[in-house]
Amino acid sequence: MFLRNSDNGDLAQVVELAELTDPNSTTVTVRYQAGEEEGDPVRVEKTAVTFASGEALPKCWQDAHYRVSF
């Protein structure tokens, strides 16, 4: 799956999809795409990426308590 860095628009491939959908993890490991080669794996905050279309990640992927209202 590809995500887009919301700051600069660079595309990044998710290394482990389970890490992206885990609401208890605030970061995700990605490989930025640079020409024909993939970059080294780096960890980025989930709040700093969006889907390639520009749509935000679902709240249930970012907050384990998204259904709880305090």
C-alpha cells in the first residue's frame, strides 16, 4: 500500500500493513519512492501521512479509544 507524506507529497510504501492498522502504534515503517529505487525503511508518525488520494487515515487506525467519549 502506498501513502503520501502530507508535508511534501512524496509517496511511500508501507513495509508492514498490520503496523499501519494497529491503533496502539503511533508510527509506521515506510520506504520512500525515489525514482526506480526504494529508500531505506524509516519510521514516520501516522499523523504525517495520508492515503495517496489525499484522504486522511481512519481514526480507528490512529486511536485505540476512538469510540470512547470522556
